Amino acid sequence: MERYFKKIEEHLASLDPETLSRLNDISSERIYPKGSFLLEAGNICRHSFFMLEGTARKYSLHDGKEITTEFYFKDDIAVSFRSYGLQIPSEEYIEAVEDCKVSITDYYQYEALKKESLQIATLDLLIMEYYALWLEEKLYQQRTMDATERYVSLLNKNTEIIQQMKVGHIASYLGVSFETLSRIRKRLSA
Amino acid sequence: MERYFKKIEEHLASLDPETLSRLNDISSERIYPKGSFLLEAGNICRHSFFMLEGTARKYSLHDGKEITTEFYFKDDIAVSFRSYGLQIPSEEYIEAVEDCKVSITDYYQYEALKKESLQIATLDLLIMEYYALWLEEKLYQQRTMDATERYVSLLNKNTEIIQQMKVGHIASYLGVSFETLSRIRKRLSA
DNA sequence: CGAGGCCTTGACCGCGGTCAATGCCCGTGG
DNA sequence: CCACGGGCATTGACCGCGGTCAAGGCCTCG
């Protein structure tokens, strides 16, 4: 996975100044206070959110319960991919866990840019490929690891999630009930 | 999801004849007999396989057991995405379930083409986006549906899988043991 | 100081996994 | 042509992981 970061960074570094400035032209900054929503279910996700400061999470509701699907930190891109890509109403919420400063890019302007600029299309492709790798990894972990193993894996690889997010949100992210996660933590600390 | 097919088809229809012929130039046809491997674990996935005829499946081994991750039919693209994208040894096998006729495209030649052609880069992006949507859907089903519901969903949406693939392979695809799937089928037929 | 969120802990139980026996279908060779 | 063996599916017995329900503890903030 780290190799992919490198690929993306190299590509970013190789962008024309002109391309960069055009990207800048279609982006604007905005602050979302803690607890507010960058996106709510029912609305179409018309923007992508590049995280400049703060933390956020994405979740959906199922039988009245929240299923956290992703956490966002500095430099992550927050978006409901399904709603954004198809421009259909979202089933997901994106919530500011802390005050967030984000760079917002409009879907249509970005799409137009992608149609003109090979550099942007390539950037987008790299990001998509990274997301697909991440999804494959999650799916594989879900199949092959039990709840404790998944927690330990998160503990090792994503310390910031463990430290900054609530137990309940981490639990649904791992695909277990918060009671079970509580017991797992107890067992591990013993 | 169907909307995505449309998007991809429209894009394919809009391709320059020249672009198409260049794609053709870097592809070649090949037959894989039933039971043979388009890709074996340990090897780097240096090609993508566009299915012209026959059926195939992708799987990995975990604790000596096969986990089927994808089935391929006519017009599908078979590839171990992780191995292909990162050009690292594969953990997955792609096996011809029946005799297969495929169109093979070389990774490096395709990458080179992507760097030159916005149309090809866009095509690749559309395919990636479709794959990511598919992965998101699988992950969501895994979280929210029990074994029976997942089977019924497959029954409704992917008849060809149910009809043409072995119970054992369908079971691991659904994330259950084949004994459990056997019981589910019995219950449903009653 | 009281209320509401969040986490912990206990009791209970069901889905689905494992192990093992049996059945069934089919290809192969005597 | 039948007998045997291998591969695949079915079925039963058992049990453990993790879900649900419910009670209780602990902060934080108004």
C-alpha cells in the first residue's frame, strides 16, 4: 500500500503548474464545526472534501444503527463514493468529528477538468486504484480474521483511529458490536 | 450499477478508431483449457484477461482453503488487481472453470498507452470506479445480511453464478462454509 | 447536582463453523 | 458391464464467537 502513496505523490509532484492552478480555481476552503455534516443521507454528494485540518468519519444507518465505514484525517479525501460517482442521493453521512477545515471541489467542474487534462484523469485513476486496494484489503480481513485479530491489526496500523475515535465508532468500523469490542479490549489489556 | 455499464459502453462507443486499433495492437487471443490457470499465486499478474468465451474464477488460499473472490463470464475482465496494479507477486489464482477464450493485454504496453491517451485513461478510470462500487457493495452486504440473505440476493441478481458454479465455490464467495450453504439451499427449497 | 452519553460487564442464545459419517454421481480400468 | 474410487453434496452432532438485552458505573457539561 505504501508503494501507492509514493505513486500518487510522484504524480502530484509532476503536475504542471498550470494544471495545479486550474485545480485550485475550482476549489474553495470551508470550515465545518464539530458535529456538523459535510454530507447527509438523502443529498447528492456534489463535492469532494480534501481534509486540511481536523477529523471526520463516514457512516450509514442500518436498522437504526450506525455503521462507520471510513475515518478521515489530514490529507485524506472524504467523499461518499457511490453518491459522488453516480450523482444519486447518498445513503451515507459524513460527520465532522472535530472542527474541520476542508478544501472543497465541485463534481462537475472536476469532471470537466478530467475530460481535458490527462494529468488530472491519471491522478483520479491513482486515487481510485488506491481506494479499491483498500476495499479489497478490508473485505479480505473481514473474511479471514476474527474480531480480535482485526482490532489488533488496526491497533498496529492505524494508531490515530484507536486514539482519536470513540469505541462505538471503531466497533462498527471493525464490524462488531461495541459490547464485544469492549470485551476484546479488556482481554487484551490483561 | 447498471448506470455504470451505460457509462462504460457510451465511452467505448465514443473511442477513436485509431485508439481502438492501438488497443487491438497490444492484445492477443489465447485459449485456456478447463482447469488450467490464467494466473497462479507467486507469479506477477502481467496481463489483463478479457473474457471472450467460457467461465473462470479467482480465488486465494487461506489456511489451506480456497476463498473464491470473483467469477468471470463473457465480457468480464479477469485480473488479480493487487498484483496487476502494484506488479508484485499474486496471492490469487485465476482458474478456467470451462475452456476459455480470452483477449490478453500486456500491462506495460497498456500503461504506456494510458500515459498517452486520455481516452484510454478515462476508460480505465470508469472500469476502476465500477470495480470499487462492486467492492463497496460486497462489503456492505457482508455486514448487513446473514448467509441466507446473501444467497437469495445472489440467486436473484446473478443467476448464471448459481447455475454454472459449484456449491463449494459459491459458498466461499458468499463467505460461508459449503455445509452451511447446503443447509440454506435445503431450507429454501422446502 | 442532575441528566445524558458513553463504556463496561453479565446472562443468555443463535448463527454458522468444524468434524465426521453417509450418500450420490461419474469416469476408469479390470 | 460392473466394481471400485474419487470428488462433490448432504446431513447430523456439537460448540464457540459474537450479538442482544439489560443493569450498572463513570464523565462531562449545563
